[in-house]
Amino acid sequence: MTNPIGINPAIMVTRIAQREGASLNTQLAKVAQLRAQMLAAQAEQATKPNPADQALVHPANGAELDLLI
């Protein structure tokens, strides 16, 4: 048995499609749909500024200093 944290995203997408009840005839389409949603979410996250980066510019408290360490 593998650790769920270390599973390849492609495997997780297939498992999610199976869990959602996709039949063998529709599983490929469901995997493609989930993969497209995942890529869109990754692209959206890439465009958002990282709040940790802003804290590193001007640290204001101990928690932000911990980010530097």
C-alpha cells in the first residue's frame, strides 16, 4: 500500500473518476474532464500572488520571521 500523499496526480484523477462511479465506457471522458479541471486550478493558483512572499518583503511579526527560517 502506498502513502496517499506520494501518489501521482494522474493516478489520483483516475481513482476519483472511479470513486464517482464512472463506467468503463465513460471513464476516459471523466478522467479528461477532471484533468482539465486540475490544470485550470493549477493555472489559477499560479497567477495569484503568494501571501508568504508578501510577508517576506516586510516581516511584521514572529510568524512572518519564521517563514524566513
